[in-house]
Amino acid sequence: MRFMLPRLFTLCFLVVALALLLSCNESQVDRTPSPTPPPPQVGVVAPAPATPAVAALAPDDPLPGMLPVLDPHDLYSETRPDKLSPVVQNFPSRLYVPNSISDTVDVIDPTTYQILERFPAGAEPQHVVPSYDMKTLWVLNNQGDSLTQIDPSTGKKGETIPVDDPYNLYYTPDGKYALVVAERLRRLDFRDPQTMRLQYSLTVPCRGVNHLDYAAHGRYLIASCQLVRGHMGSMSAEIPKYSMSPIEAKGVSRLLTLPPGRS
């Protein structure tokens, strides 16, 4: 369960760049074979690998691979009930309620409000989040350091896998990464969206990182940091350097603050 914060708490925002890099010209590539790195392990913090910088996209170009924005005045126009993906058309209509005190999940029929099933989850389940392909629901067991699968075609519980501090879960707009918001650990963990194996972690310079949303072009996100006391208008934060990978440049670019009463 979440608690109400004092009014003196302010909201910090982290602007996280997700700029997709263009591939180098083939003639410029070093053809010397490089050693194959070991696969990342679940639960182990893996830094983003460093690679040579390459040309970036133009500032307003959308993130390659993301779905197009059909209505620039309504970024959520395609999330309406009549716009559901064909993948979920035959799924039964159900409500999935995580019970953080009893460490369970209730499956409810929304037409009768009857509890059809209650199954155990990990410690302190916080949210139930659909996967990018809509074929799996994930129960985020925050204190249990785990995710529990639900099959939305049946409403039945699946396996539970270890994942560090999953307070919240998002996906990058291109579907390449599952983005676990590790509030207690002050991290954004980028994971494989199918296996949830950790790819790399981004440390954030504030307490209580918990919710986020993306820019319209999908190339950066803004994450809220809820557990910050007092007015931080005069406080500055060091900007970490970008770590380059063969696909994207990622890092915390700015720390924004809001005065009391405007968060």
C-alpha cells in the first residue's frame, strides 16, 4: 500500500534520453572480431556497454520501431475500449486486483463483481501490468523481488520469476525493453520483454522514483521521484555521462523540480 506524502514533499523529474543511434557506415566498421560478452544474469546490475558514438537522429524524429502517433492532440487516442488489439478480442473480461497486505491477487468478474479466484502472489504486490504484446499480465511483487505471470486468456496464475524491486513496469515505445522501476533501489532496469533478464540499469539521483511517461516522439521519458523533501529549487544535480550502446544513447540528462503545492 502507498502512503500519502506531506505537502512539503515536492516532485522531481528525471528526463531520460532514449535517442536511437544510426548504424555506422559499413566501410567504417572495425572488422576485427570482438569477444562475445557473457549473457546478463537476472537480478544482477549490468551497466550499459560502451561503444563508439555514431550519428544521432534529428531532434523531432520518432523513435524507430514505435507505433505512429495518429492524433498529435491526443496521444492516447488508440487506447480507447473500441481500439483493443485483435490479440485480446477473445480474452474474458476480468479485473485483477493486487492485495498488498495479504500478498494475493483477486480475479473479479466486472459484470457481477464476484471474486472468481484468489491466488497467492509474492510479497506486497503493487500493480498488474500487461506485456507489450498483450499476451501476459505481470503481477509486480515489490517487496518479494519477483514478478508473477497471469495468462489473460484464462485468468490463471503462471510462474513467478525473480526481478529486483519491481514497484512499477513500463515498456519502451518500440517494445525493445521492459522497463522496471526499482523504487527502493533508485534504478530504472531495462530488461528483455519476454524473459525479463536484466540488460542494464540506470541509476537515478533521487529517492522514490515510481512513475513515468514518454515524450510524443518516444525518445525520452520523464520519471517522477516522490520521496523528496522540501523545496529543491536551488539544488543542482550532476549529469551523468551517456553510455553508448550499439542501438541507443541513454542517461539522465536533467533533474527538474517543482515548488511546493504544484506537484
